[in-house]
Amino acid sequence: MSNTTSRLVIATPPFAKRSVNTPMIMRHVIYALIPTVIAAVIYFGISALLLIVICTATCMLAEWLSTGRGPLFLSPVADGSAALTGILLALTLPPGLPLWMAVLGSLVAVFFGKLLFGGLGQNVFNPSLTGRAFLQASFPVALTTWAPPMGLREFLVLRGDSFALPFTRPVFDGLTAATPLAKMKFEGQATDWISMFYGGIPGSLGETSALLLVLGGVYLAWRGFLNWRVPVGIFLSVAIFASALHYSDPSRFPDALHHLLAGGLVLGAVFMATDPVSSPLTPVGSWIFAAGIGLLVVLIRQFGGLPEGVMYAILLMNAATPLIDRLTQPGIYGATKPVKEASKS
Amino acid sequence: MSEAKTFRHGIHPPEHKELTAGRAIERIKFPDRVVLPLSQHIGAPSRPLVKAGDKVFRGQVIAEPGGFVSVPLHSSVTGTVVAIRKHHHPNGSLAECIVIDVDHTSAQTLYDGYARDWESMSSAQLLEEIRQGGFVGLGGAAFPTHVKLAVPEGKHARWLLINGCECEPYLTSDHRIMLEWADSILLGIKVMARILGTEKSYIAVENNKWDAIKALRDRIPADMPCELVPLETKYPQGAEKMLITAVLKKEVPSGKLPIDVQVVVQNVGTAAGIGDWFAFGQPLIERVVTVTGPGVVHPTTLLAPVGMSLAEVLTHCGGLTDDAREILFGGPMMGTPQQFLDVPILKGTSGIVCLTEGQLQQRQEYPCIRCSACLDACPVYLNPSSLGALARAGKYDDMIGQHIMDCMECGSCSYVCPSNIPLVQRFRVAKGLLREKQAREKAA
């Protein structure tokens, strides 16, 4: 054998590599949302479908336009994070929302929620929730007008003024209904937990069935693509704080089950708070983060002006994440008592 | 299956050990020439005792230690010294080597090959014997064995840990040694335990090698204070600190050595070599090398003389396949890529892994999504995600405060990263620059 080495390359180890990559994680999160998306389309018909398609397409387009406009498969759009942002945003919106508002929310989610910070991995807040917070602040009425779910037979019936022209006042001539949280807050009326669990209640697209969301979350946790500590911690925390209030005055405060199943809690806990970019790195940090969200949800729902508090709870804890990370740095192997390094500058 | 111990974190890459695990150790015939680098170990290079034209015998000392942290070098063949000159070294440098042409008329019997009466020797005598045998750690790091066995004043070794983990993918040389040379290993352990005055020895083997666990367990005499500990199969368990944590549930303090927690760790191959030195006087002149990977035609477990060239070893194994692109000395996680085929096998060369085109494909790097997979993998509990961001920004000084110097470069972070960020690669650069800077500051 000669000493010819022209076909050898010199690279650096390690040469073994796990097959999981970031676009694959994004793809699987989207797969886990498919049952919820299908349920939303069944319950809310074409309005829901339009919202999901418009939000997803707008988010992808916004990402593509602002990051080079090269071939799609080479641009950051290919990593799937923009599509995921769009789907998640759509799932937090009420079915009859005028589509121009959805477009606006999507643009805010991508531009202000993500790209302004430097793109994927750099954002402080969950992009979808940033978009939704903007819509909530700008169009509070449209964002809290809920169409009741109907069956597939009414698939083609629009659930609101979907095609309202931008900056005109949308007309809600269809039926509207109150969400379980609003019913509880403003009418003191409980919704039975079975319908909240299986679905078919008024609310945002992704809020109706806790069961399908949990199934998606279990799948992701099983594949190792989801930090299970966050949803488990949030559920525990909500259960503890809600129960404490409930037992102090059962007539005023609903029980833990109501809090767990109503509104966007499951969607937020499983798919929003677990966004790794805007949540803490360490297990201890994850528990603190989850406990904080649970506490804030119960506080906002019970003592705030709004019936729902999941969005703000998550956004507030997103803001606290860098601090949590700083306080929960892992203690290194073989650390000697004070881990103070003489870092001279 | 009995419950297996392990350390926290770590990874489990595909093992690929089936290529060679079933192949018995095969002695390769002597080559025409061997090239023996004066530096095959950590520490000062050895000083040559021979010159061109000298006749040397197999097992004869041809270079003396260049200091305390150094070992003598023995000729691995009977033949004639051709030259002492610079030659390609597997570490990528040009290094001083003794080049010896093999005398094919010789029977290649051992020079001075006789059994040592180790039981009548004192601890100091045994230690000196081991130094004379030219032993270094055979697991890959090649640290002089007698230095590790010389317990500093005021310290005491309670436990001797024999490392049979072989946690790198592909490699199976330690596996074969445990299967075939159990008695040599046990003799080596007895000698080392006597030198150290330890209470107990442990042989730690990962549970992907049940045949080796059984083979060794059956051979341990009832009166020998030695226990076989099966470990869960996980990388980098063969790292000294991880092994100590897995077996004894102790953490070696940052910046300290195993002896600070009363432990000495030695590789199974080293133990077997020491056993053979006392049994029939064979110094460290040959070693078991796994030649494997999809890039080599016939994966083989070889017993090769130290100094044999990579090219000849590969030829013996049927050569490289057409799509072979990378040859590593050591495993795929921490091995050293080779540029030239004339580099010699060293005392510390545990395996030659040949990888193909498909295993080297460039992967697109994505932004860090803070998924924390690297934190869950790091065996020393660093925060590779944050360190990676600092390294990328060139903020090397800030990395010290995040304990970059505790990184042992095992590569687990790079292995798990879904965004394909070259974390350990950047850490190596950072550590190199930081060390240079410290040296400069010291000099100033």
C-alpha cells in the first residue's frame, strides 16, 4: 500500500452523531399538533381551517422575506420553526377572527417575537404568544368573541366576520357563546369537566380538547423532544394553588379540575411553555419556571380583570427565564465548596 | 441480569463492536521495519541509548527515561538500527524516532525473558520493575504507569480500579484481552495491589461484554480481594473520574487526581501487560489493536509490535475500502485523525478505526434552541449551551468562570446537539488558547 493520502480527509472528532436534528424536532412538534388541528377544523369548520392556513403561510412568508429570500429549502424557513409559530398562534385565536387580524398577528409574532431578537434561539418571549398578546391588546373585542363549536355538517358556515376588510369594525351576526372560564368568572356557572376534557366547548381553536393536547405532549415526551417537567410542573402548581383557594372558599373559587381543563392551560403548558428557547435550561430551573406559571395563571384568573391568564403567565415567566438560568447553573462534577473561580480580567 | 452501576449523564452512541468483538487476537507477522518514536507517552521523551548500525534484540532497552515522568523504550524486534531521525508521528507532528530494520533470520525470542519472583520483592522494587518494563496506560492516554502507582507522600490508595469499560464505539481490544488473557490481568492486579497496599481491587466492565464479565469472574480466586463490577453501557464511562463515580460513588474534586479520593485507576490492557512482564519478562513491545470500521476490508483484532506502520497493518487487514475517508487512532469520539499511512503503532494505540464518506458528511449547523440535551449529556455537569455561545463570540476569558477547564473533551455535547453545533471542537480551541495565554502570563 502506498503512502497516498489524497483521499483521506482530516476532520475533528467526534465522528459519531445522534440522528436527531432541530428541523426534525420542529416537525415532530407539528405532528403532535395534528390531532388538535383536525379537531379544531371539525368543531369550527372552514373558519378554523382558514385561520390556520393563513397564520402558517404568513409566518413562513415573513421569515423568508426577512432572512435572505433564497431557495426555500436553504433558508431558515426550512427548519420548520416559522410554520410551528403560525400553527400555534392560530390555535390561540377565536374561530371567527377576521383574517386580516390573523395576518397582522402572524407578522408581529415573527418580526417582533423572533427576528428582532436575532432569529431562532435568540428570542426572549414565545413568538406565538407575542403575536397573540399584540392582538389581544389591539382588538380585545374580536379576541374575546367566541363562536360555539358545531358539527361537520356546518363546515362551510363562517363562524364570524372572517373576511372583514382591514380596519373596519367586524360584524358578528352569527351565534356567540361564552367560554367555560368566562362563564365561571362572569356568570358563576361551571362547565362539566367531561366536555372540557374531550372537547366541543367554546374557546380558541386549540383550547377545546384537553385530551388531544395531552396525547400530543405524551408523544413528544416519549420521543424526548419535550421537557416533561414543564407541563407536569404547571399542572401540579395550578392544582395546588387552585385547590388552596377552592378549599378556603368553595363558593367563590372553582376546584382544581376546572382550572386544569378550562381555557388555554393545557395548550399553553404542553406546547407554549415548553418552547425550549424561552424556557430555562436546567431541571431545577424548569420546575421553578413551571411553578411560577401555575401560580400566575391562578392569580390572574381569580383576581385579575381577564377570565384567562395563561398567555400572560407564560410571557412573564419567559421574561424571568434568563434570571432563573443564572440562578440555577449546574454545579460541576467534583466542585469544591465555594465554586468561586478567581476569574481575573 | 444483576443491576449495573453507572455515573450520571453521558450518552450511548451506536456501539458497532460486533465487527471485531468475536475475532480472537491474531498475531501479525513481523514487518521489515519498525519506527519507534521516543515520545509515545505523556511526559519527557526517552533518550536514545543506541546509534545507527547497532544490532538490537527484541525486548532490549534502546532508550532511557528522560525524567521521572518518562519511561524506557524497548526494541519491539530483533534487527539493526538504521537511523534515529524525524518521522511522522500519529499526533500529527514530526518526531524523533529510532528506525530498526528487522532481522528476518532471527527467531525473535525475547531478550532477557525470564519470570520475576514478584512475591519476594518489596513495593519499591516492584515499582522499579514496572518502570523498567516501559509501561504506560494502554487505554489511550499513555500516562507512565509507574508514576500513577507511586503514591505521593501523605496519600494512601485504598482501592485499585481496573478499567475494562472500553466505552468508545468500535473498539474491542480490551474486550478480547479480558476474554483471552484473564490470568495475565489478574497477575498484574496482584502486583499493583501489592505496590499500592490497597484493600480491594475492582474490575469494572460494561454490561455489553457479558462474556468477558463471566470469563473474568470465574477466574478470580476466592482468596483474592478483587470484585468484578458490571456497569451499565454508557460513554464516557472509561474516563477515570466517571469510572470512580460509577464504581465507588465518589467524585474526584475539580482539579484533583483519583489518588485524592484514595483510588488508582489502571486499564485492563496495562494490567495484562504488567502480568506478562512478571510472568515471562516481556516489556511493553507489542499491543492488541482493533482494526475496524466500515472503511477497512477485513476488520481484525491484531497483536502487533509497537512501531509497525499503519500501512502494513491495513494491508494485513485487506486494505481500505474505496469509500474510506478517515483513519483514526483511537475511537470515533476522541480518536486522532491520521494524515499519513507511514505513522507507527504506538504503545497507546488501542484501535484503528476507518470511517467512510457517509460518516463524515457535513451537517448544516442550526441556531442553538436551548434544548438542554448537552447539559443532560455532559458528564462533568457543565453548561455546553452557554459555553458554546461564549466560544462562538470569542469570549474565552468568560469561559473560565463557567469551568471550561474541567471539560474533558469527551464530545458528548457535540454528539447530542440537534443543531449540529461543533461544541467540543470549539472548546478544544478555547482551552488551547487559554492555556497558551496562561503560559504567557506565567512567563511574563
